[in-house]
Amino acid sequence: MKSLLRNLLFSLSLSVAIISVSSSIQAREWTSTDGKKMKAIFLGIENEKLKFRLANGQEALVPADRFIKADQEAAKRLALIGDDSFTMASARQIDGLLAKQLKANGYSSFNEPLPDDLFVRRVYLDITGRIPTRKEFLAFAESAREDKRQALIDELLLSPGYASHMFNYFADMYRLHASDFNNGIRMDPYMQWWRDQLKANRPYDEIIVDMLIAEGNVGQNPAAGFILRDTGMEFDAFSNFGQVMLGIDISCAQCHDHPFEEWTQGDFYQMAAFFGNTQRSIRRYGGGMMSGAVTSMPNAPDNWQRQFQNWAYEEKGIAPPPDNTSNRFRFFVSALGWNVTDNETLETVLPHDFIGSGGKPNEVANPRTLVGAAAKKGGMTRRQSVAQWLTAPENPRFALVIANRMWDRAFGRALVGPVNDFSDDMVSRASQAEALKFVTREMQRVDYDLREFMRILYNTRAYQSLATNEEPDWADAYYFQGPILRRMRAEQAWDSMMVLANGNEIDNKTGADGSMYQKILNIDFNTASNEEVWEHYEAWISNYGGRGASAMVSKETGDWTPTYVNDNQLRASELQQPAPAASMLDTFGQSDRQITDDHNYDGSVPQVFALMNGSITRQLTGSSSKVVYDLEDLDGPDDKVRGVFFTLLNRFPSDEELKLGMSMIEDYGDNGISDLAWALMNSPEFLYIQ
């Protein structure tokens, strides 16, 4: 919850940014059924009346049926996502800043404007992570509305596909991994927590604060998964924190002063000390770089663990160690004990072989921030202190990092990079430094609303330009005359094939949600009886490991009887996280979630085989192909050829392509359609976002 003081500081810090945007605001023009015009900020719908703020600051309610149909439709859309006057003003401001630098560096303007067919395909892929269906493509192509691009962007940002595709990005960024942990411990509730935050469009800073200050296990508080992700590798966890939240890779300073940047070895341990008394498990600490002792279950009464184990040995016949029959019982207790708490007996200690600046061997490291103002303690825990410092309005680095990352998502290249490691000097020398400053302020102005921020970027002329075909080296400046030509991410390729196979219903299909595993671990150690805890253990035994990943709490019975998800025809965000090795997602470069931002776009022979003869390709282009079936209601070979192009490439065929496709259908019938679909799916155009 944001404090009143923080809100005051936030408002003061944004006053300059708001003034700069307000100067270019042009309120939307609304037209009545008798042709009269009105410029006003749209505020919402109340009792079938549209509410506006007029130029003089007054508010007005006007019956909806007084406006033309297009404006009534716009009002329904804006009621869900918000007025777009600031959105469009910000987009124009970005374009102006970019254009200024383009001209200063020898460019006449942006790349050519994006035609409608390339636009609709790009925004579907960039916003929802999949290509549009033939029906969706034609609905846009045949629309005569002047604001159809703005309307489509808003529609897609409000769709389930937006959150699904955004999840894929953060899963890579935060290394979301459900099962790569000791003793069968899983993180499925943490995966679902991320999905839920993105579906609810929670402000990004609130998501981060929740993760940083979380207590408990993933059953009690799924947000604790962030801290638990690297249990036993606490300094790796801190290094990841620096990369994803501060855009600083300080990992090499763990062993020595950074050879190229200003960071010292002491800086590393002093910043890591904000997490130094964070206990992540029931394992014992002692010596090394994490000193102190753990004597009991985190967030539980003293001796809870020993008391429950002894009761199970005596009352339930669990054989004490080293008997192997007790392994799963011990794993269950261990899973309960992956449980975040603040333990003042723990400290971060400089290593015995410390050789850098800023400390001495075996010295206790005191918390100190890497950049900006010092973090304030003020009765808070260390984690609460660093969370407040990180997201405070006076710390623009946090806003800059996520704004830069979201820009990278839209344009295929960040304003400053790489996104997980850049210095203040690199920021000042960025090719579009003024645009970078502006979008940093905009991220703060929209209060870390990622959907609204992306809405701004997608409405820029820069984004709606033809892609630049050659990706410049990081050593070369790029001035953003348009996005970079990109291959689909693995998840985009998979989701596009899923929509070809199943239609847009795929957007609303969900997979396992971790609810059974969350219920198993969600125990109040202060009030639960031994018998109640044992009931959770029995559910653990019945749903151990991978079986637990697909088990969900039954909504019908409300008891321990689970339902199981075995459907693999789901969007990538709803499948196992990450996908198994050698799966299509893995083949096309999905990260294994061991390293931040480790997705890759490299081509490979297995990718060629997967597209030419993989199971999904056979399903889509075989004798019972849905692509073929959906064309049966079209008349004539020419319409069917156009239909295949609309379905797979979302564009009209050229005259030459049309003739060739018609010849294939005339010679081979439905098999000709299948062959044409196969050829288009295996073309570079299918996999690239132009």
C-alpha cells in the first residue's frame, strides 16, 4: 500500500513531466448525431450517459444516443481502458523527440508508414503473442473507421492474449521455473501469481514490492517465490535483483572490484546485505558468507518442526531417518520450510579471501544502496527499506529500467542496452537520450501501468513504421526510424500455431494453476493441529512432483479431490514452465530460465525439421487440416488462395502468388490447399515480424 507521503512526493516529482505533456494534449473530438463537434476528456459512462471534462474544467453528462455510432463504440472501449488524450499526446511527444534526432543524424524521417496488413499482423503478434485469425484480419482490413488502429490496439491490450504474452516476457526476465528445485519442491503457485497480476494489470512497482517484502512459503504467499527462487544461492539471487530491477550486472564484483565499472567488491556485499538477514529455508547457516543459525521453522512457533515430526513418528508410523520410507515425509516438511522470514541473527559477512575495496575479510557488511539516495530504515525491515528505496519517485533508475525494457519489447531494440547492464554514462550517450528521459518520466506518470505505457508506444508513428531489415551492432547507434525486423519468439510461434489449430478460443483456455499445491502448503503453523497438517501431507503424497503440477483444487467439491489438466493444446503461458527439453518451444529458443533474458532467436536445423514435418505442422497442413476445413465455405480457387494467405500471412497475395495458388488447387484440390499452407508456413515471412 502506498503511503500518503509517497503519493505527495510522486505528485510533486511529476509536475514538470505532466506540464510538458499537457502542452501537446488534443482532447478527442466527439460528434453528435446532428453533426455538432465537441472536444473533451472522456471520464466514463454513468447510467447510459457519457461523462466528460470540458475545456473549462467543468464536467458534463450527455446521453450516449446523442452521439454518432462510432463515438458510442469509442466510449465503450475507453470506459474499459481510459481516455486516450494523454496517450496520444505522449505518443506525439515521443515521435517529435525521435524525429529531431533522426534529422540531426542525416535521416529525412521515419521509415515508410506500415500498411494495414502488416500493421494488423504486427500488433497481434506484439500485443497478444499470436497472429490474427482470418476473421480478425478481415474485420480490420474491411473497416472504414478512421480510428481503427487506435481501436484495435486498445481491444488487444484489453484481451486475455495481452496478459498471456506479457507473462512470457517476465517469465524469461525473472527466470520463472516451476520445478528445478530440491526435494520435489515446486513453484507453480508463484507462476500463477504472476499470471494473475498481469491479468489484473497491477502496477509494476506494486508487483515488485510484493515480491521483495513477501513472507511465508508459496502456499501461504505465492509472491514469496521471488525470494525462494535462489534458496541456497543468495548472492546469485542478489545479482539477478541488480540486473532486472536496476539494470546493473554487478555479479563479477562478488569476487573482486569490477574491472570496467565503478563497482567495488565492497559495494556488492553492502547492497546484498539488504537481503542478509532474509531466511529462506529451515537449513542451518554457519560460517561462510551467511553467518548465523536457524533453529526452527520460519514463521512458526519454536520447536514446531521437531514436535510435528515426533508426533508423526509416534502416531502415524513414519519411520525416523535414515529409513528411506521417511523421505517423502521429510521432503514435505522441507517444502513447508521453504519459507521466507526476516531473521535478525543472520548477517552478510565478507569472505575470508576478500581482496577488493570497501571492506575487510570476515567483516559484517552493512546495507548500503548502489545508486541514488540512501535507503531509509525508519522501523522497517531491510527488505521493506530497499523496496521503498527502489520504487520511490526520487529513484528514476527503477522507472528507466522497466521503461527501457518495454521499449525493447515494442521496437526489438532498447534505447540503451543491454537491458540488464548499462551505466549512467551509457544513458547520457544513448542515441535517443531525450526520448529515454521522456519515457522514464512517462513510466512514473502512468504510475507503472504497463498496459498504458505500451499503449503509448504502439500509437507512435515510429512504431507504426516499416521495420528496419538490418539489425545494427550495439556499437553502432540506432535512431529508431522504425522497429527492428525480428523473428517471432518461441512462444509467439507456438501460440500462432495453436490459433491456427484451435481458433481464437485458445486465448481463453487455461492450464494448471498451482492451486492444489498452494492449498497443500498453506498451513497456519500457529493454529493448525497435527491432524490437520497430516491431512495436507496425505494430499502431498497423492499429488507429488509432476502430478502436483497438473492438479487443481476441485471447484465443484471444494475438498481435497483434485481435477487434473492434461491438455497440451494450450498457449505457451499456460503450459509447463519452462517447456521440456526438445519440445517445440525449446527448439525455437525458449529460455531454460537459468539465466536472465536467456531467450534466443538463433536458427537451427531442428527448427527447420519442426516446421517441415513436425506434429503441429502435420496437424495444420494434413488431410484433416483446420486451415483447409475453414476454407470450405469460400467459392472458387481464387477465394481459397486468398483465404490461405489471409490465414497464414495476414495479407493479400500478389498476382503471381494468386495464379500459382489457383493452379495448385485446380491440379490437386484440397491437397493443393494443404501444400500451399505448408509452403507459406515454411516461408521466412511466416516467422518474422515485419
